[in-house]
Amino acid sequence: MAVQFSEAALKEYEEIVTRYPDKKATLLPALWLAQREFGYVSDEVLEYIAQLVGMPAVKVYEVAEFYTMFHKKKPGKYHLQLCQTISCYLRGAEDLRSYIQETLQVLPGETSADGLFSFQLVECLGSCHTAPVIKINDEYYDSLTVEKLDAIIRHLKKNSSGEDHGV
Ligand code: FES
């Protein structure tokens, strides 16, 4: 098998196993660990995890497919998750979506040509009172307007200038 955890990740996984009565119950933490270790959970990684937790690969695929927080493809340096559920929708999420698609030239599920931004539409991010909301990597940005999002995107691009992306 081509992919496998580093020694440190494997040790971490073994520690996780001690907290559960059954190895199969470690599936979600194992997937989290795999995403942190490999950056995303490719088919190859999912097969590795299936062997590790002792489950059929198809079940592991189903779980990874169900949860939007697991990336099946390599994400951009900045992964944008735009909430499209009702509160955000009513407060301008569609305008934010249009801005992202036009400015970054990415459709949902895609990564920008420079590898800097990937874009995903997600269901409620749990911050409806500050709608509309976008999550960029682990940060929440709320009460957004197109102008605010534009400033954030410009800032992220500026922060990345001089790096490999050439933006
Ligand atoms: S509806 Fe968007 S955060 Fe809940």
C-alpha cells in the first residue's frame, strides 16, 4: 500500500484506539487524523483507513462522502465554505457566491488555477444569527457583505504574494 501514517500519526491513532470499545468506532477520528496527515482523504487514503479500522472500504467511502468537512480532493491553500442554508441565503449568500465564482473563477467543488482558493457550498455552519457566514480554513467570517468578503480575499491574496502561488 502506497500511503500509510507516519510513525507519529500511527502512535496518535493507537492512543485514540484506547479510548473506544471497538476499533470501528475510531473511524471519524481516524479520518480527521488522515486529513491532517495527508491534507485530504483520497481514495487511496480511504482504503488505508478502511484497513486500519477494520471496515469495508465502501462504508468508509460513504462516511467520508457524507461529511462535507472531509476533502476528497486536494483543497486550495484557502478553503472557502459558504453556507447556503436559509438564514444565509436570505441575507445575501447568493451575492457572495456570485462574487466568489466571478472573482476567483471557481465553481463549487473547484480549486482556482493558482491553487490558492477552493470553494464549497455547505449547509448551516451553526452561526445563523450572524448570517451570511463563510468559513475559510478554520476561521468564521460573519455578517458578510460582498465588500467585506472582497477585503478578506484581497488580504489573503496579499499574504500569499511572494509564495509559490505567485498571486
Ligand atoms: S443558515 Fe448559515 S450559518 Fe446557519
